[in-house]
Amino acid sequence: MYTDGEKMEIIEEFGFEEDSIDFSDAMEAFGKSILIESKINYTIEHTSISRNMLWDFIMASDTSMAPLGNEIPKIMDQMGLGTHKVKRKDSLMYEFSTSECNVCDLYPEVKEGFVCHITAEAIHRFFREIFGVMTEVEETSCVKNGDGYCKFQVRFQPYSIIFNLMDSVDREILQVLSSTFIEDCDTLSSIVSKADIFLEPSDLNERMIFYSTFHLVEGCNISGSGRQFLRMLQSNDSNQNRRDAYEPKMEQKQEEPVKKDVFGDAFEDAFNH
């Protein structure tokens, strides 16, 4: 049994007014929200999405060309949140959108405002618990606010992304770049090989594109942010071959997101400016 105070909390949670709704209607909305929460938990705990999918997703200019970009709409639907479209807006910034929002249906009495907190938190949890990366998720438009779509701006924290996508080979390459000034980019492959780092040209090129995306290099030479990040790696024992961790989340121990320190704060400031 619920006390009068508990009943009022449930009624107010879903935007109902005391004199316009029966408690059973509020409880129905409450029950639907619990069901969605359980679907979110189950989907995250049992997904077979592999960690390496994030690499292609981040590097793709068109998310539909990346496997994860095609899986996310299915995942959101499995969570009970409706089918979402995913679009890249900027470097490390994406937009999730849906015109058929199941969360909005929980709030029939709300005529104005942003109500999809469950969806925003689910997106944040998905990237944090599956890939170990941190995001900032903000609802920017809502059907309940009179908009045609519920839209969510998803911004990845650069520091978190780099720590989870770079491996020990990347660290070795950055160390080579920190001690060598390269005048001709055509000599990069031979310089790296002399340091006993043997990569296919396509692999080396892909890594250099990644470094450039995150401002770790300028041309073929390490940047100020790159040197700062390398110092951060050298002071943090958590650097492991994370980009090569291909096992699904359900078959591996969950990694805690890397905690930022002074270097991390400074690095993100440099990236964002």
C-alpha cells in the first residue's frame, strides 16, 4: 500500500495534477517506466556488441557506414525507447533522434517541457558500460515541448575516447614522434620501422588520421597536446591494449572509466579550443 505522500510523488513525477487523474492512471505510467528501465538494464547486460565497433563509429564521417551506427537504432528499440536515427554533427558530437518516443507517452498530461530523462541516461549508460567511455547527453528538443522529434546531443569526452581506443603500439609511435622531427611525411614509415614498429602502410595511415583527429599530431609531427598526452600516459599505468579488446561485454570484466587528473583536464581544454 502507498501512503498519500507516496501517491502524490508518483502523480507529480509523471506531470499529473491531483484533481485531474486517478491514482491508478499514474500507477500505470509508473509501471510502464519500470518496464522500460528493466529493458534498458537487460539490453545493456546481454548485448553482444563488441568494443572494437567504437573505433569505426568514431572515425566514420557517415555513421551509417559503421556497424555500430546501424546497431544503435536496434539497441534503442530493444531498450523500449523507440527507433532512433543517429547522425554525426561534429567531431565527437552526435545526434540521436526519434519521432516516436515511448518515454513521452509516459507523460500524457505534460504539454510543455523536456521529459525524456530515461532516454538520456540510457544513452550515457550504453557508451559507459559497453565501451568504457564517458559522454555528455542533453535533450535538445522534445515532442512534449511541441517539437517534431525528441533529439539528444551526445558529446564524447576526448580524454575518455583516446584512452579506450589507443593501444601500446600507439604509445610507441608517439614516443618516436616526440624524439624525431619529420620534414618529409613520406619518410614516416621508415622512421617508425627503425624503431622496431612494423605496420602495414594502411594501418599506420589510419593511426595518423586518428592522432590528427584528436590534435595529437600536426602533419607528421607530435603536437603540444600530443606531448602532453604522452606525459599523461607515462604517468598512468592504466594504458592497455584496449582497442584490441574484441570480446563482448558480457564475456569480459567491465573496465572502470579512466579518471581524469590535471593533465586530463588540460588536454580536454586544448581539444575543445
